[in-house]
Amino acid sequence: MKLYPLTFNPVYSYRIWGGDKLKTVLNKSYTQDSIGESWEISDVKDNQTVVNSGNLEGKTLKDLIKTYKADFVGQKVYDAFGNDFPLLIKFIDAKTPLSIQVHPSNELAKERHNSFGKNEMWYVMQAEKNAELIVGFNQDVEKDQYINNLENNTLNKILNIETVTSGDTFYIPTGRVHAIGAGVLLAEIQQTSNITYRIYDYDRVDKKTGKKRELHTDLALDAIDYNVYDTYKTNYNITTNAPSPLVKSPYFETNIIELNKTITRDLTTLDSFVIYMCVEGEVIIRAKNDTMDYSLKMGQTIIIPACINHITIQAKAAKLIEVYL
């Protein structure tokens, strides 16, 4: 059966901090309250997304990789990851702040949880006035100093806090303390991992459980990068109607594409699946030698299998994040 551009049914996740923008802004369809995350493309156990249209409807990422191997993900990706899909793609809506947290490195995650680490990036799609993100420290910090601030509820004195607006982008390597603040709607690209160490959660009680959420104070101590860095925000320039580099890491590469006409993308040299996340406007994607048009609106995501080398993208005014390995 021939591969084609694939869209998936999202997995919606309740979060104590979730709001309703995934529904009201991104037009997601669900009935629950406080949905904080829409997992667009996921190979995480018990949270696998499935194809929602065409001859492959109902298939998971694992099903697709087992059947199509390098034709689906690319030879270099298949050689590195086998039947595991390496990325988890999300939209996140924070009505109230997320916990202050950190993700373990690949080495720690493998040792402790038999999992990948969780290097990730954020692209801010919408931010309310004075909305903030926490990314890293604002000074070099010793472990003892960090513990003292944590115990005295004064972490904010040593954390780097950034006021954000639409288009702001941050790469969050493992070890970097971080949190999404209230009023932020963003796209997240990350390694396939669900390992998070909560450091501080504002002493709040989950209305569903009636309990405070678990903290991972001790596990986090050896996972944190205590260094300060000159800048945390990704600087980038946009060339209209062409892919403009956004984040390049060992775990994924991303471009931003701002469109106001039809363009052609030659994907031949990538040897990877390519994911498009629509973060503004609407586009129409067509694969070469395919008669089917694929409409992608703000808040929707599509995978182009590695065996499809040429596509056209049509738009009057839109922005896409392009993701590949």
C-alpha cells in the first residue's frame, strides 16, 4: 500500500494548568475541561496517535515503521531508532503556570527509566500581555545555593524569566530548568520521552485528585545544569517563501516557513520524514504525482513520509514549522 502525507487523531491530555485555547483558538474537538496538551504525533506507550484518513486510517506510528521502515522514516532514522519513532509533537495551552521542572539527559534517563532524555523546543504561537517563560538561571548557581532557594521558596531570584510574544523560540536542552507561564499557547517539538522532574508546583492541589502533585526534588539535583548562559532565546531571520533555520540540534532540526504564495520543497537530501506544524494561517500541501490536496490549518500537523521527495505548499498568508532529523 502506497504511503501518502499522513495526519493523525490527536491525544488530548488533562492538565491542572490547562485552559480552553486548544479548542477556542486551534479549533480542537473535545469535551473535557482543562485540556493542556494536544499530542499531535506520539509514539509514547498508551498515548499513541493513529492515522485519521486514507487507506492507512487507524495505523499507529509503530505500525507504519514496522511495515514501511526506511520508506516512512528515512534510512538514517531507521538505522538509529529501529521501530521507535524519535519525536513527540505537541501544542500546549497554559492557562496557569506549569510546574518549574527539568528533564534528565539521555544517559540519566536510560539509567533510571530506560527512556530517551527530553531535549525540546518551544515556538510561541500566542501570548497574553506580560506572559512569561522560565528558561535557565540568571546567574551561575552552586547546588547548595539552589537547594537553599528551593527550600525558602525563593527560586525566582535565581531563575531567568523572559516576557514573550508570538514567534519567540527557545531550545530547552536536558538539564535546563524551565516552565511555561500563564497565558502562553505554544508548539513543542521534543524527543519521544515522558520523563519530567517537577521541582516546584506552587503548592497547588489538583482538583481531580484533591492532592498536591508529586515533586522530584532529589532526582532533579543531579539532572540540573547550574550554569548561566548569555542568551536563551533563539535568534532567527525569516526569508519569505523559503525555509529559514530555526533550531538545529542533534535530536531534530527545524525551519520556519512564512508563505504568501505557492512554493516547492525538494526533500530528497534529508533522508528523513518531515513534519509540518501550521502555527499561523492555512496551507494546502500536495505531494508530487498525487492528486490529493491536504489542507492544514493553524493548530494542525502532518507527516510527509521519507519516500516522498517533492511537495508543493500553497498559501496566501501562513507560517509553518518544518521538522526533520
